[in-house]
Amino acid sequence: MRLVFPPIRRSRNPLVRALSLVLGLAVVGVLLVFGVVVLGVLFAGGLVFLAVRQWKLSRARMAGSGARPAPKDPDVLEGEFVVIRQGRPVHH
């Protein structure tokens, strides 16, 4: 299926052309201003979100600083591991 649009009839009147140009620029300007406002709101909201998150984390650290956990042994590797023996095929 092919879309066929009617041909655009451009006015020959220079005043109508100038007004349509000014109207087009005004629409583009309004869209740019709206985009900048939305970007500013998102940026401010992100800053507020990060500030609240940092504030909560700092309060949690302050409350949990009374009971210190035992220091971990730096020679101990924590996590999941699989022992692979040399000479035998490994089936995963």
C-alpha cells in the first residue's frame, strides 16, 4: 500500500508566506521552551531524589555505627566457586 498525499499548494502572496514562516518559528519556539521546562523539572526531580537518598543512607549509617561488625579476614575469598580438577572433563 502506498500513501499518496495531495500536493502542497504554496501561496504566492508574500505576506501569507511571511506570516506562515513566523507562525512556524513561533511553534518551534514554544516546543523548545516546553522541552527545556520538562528537562528542568526532570533534572530538579533527580537532584531531589538523590539528595533524599543520600540523606537516608547517611542516617542509616549513623544509626548502624554503634554495632560494628567483626573485621573480615582479607585472606578469605567469599562467593560461589567450583573446584575443577585437572585431567577430568568438566560437565556443566
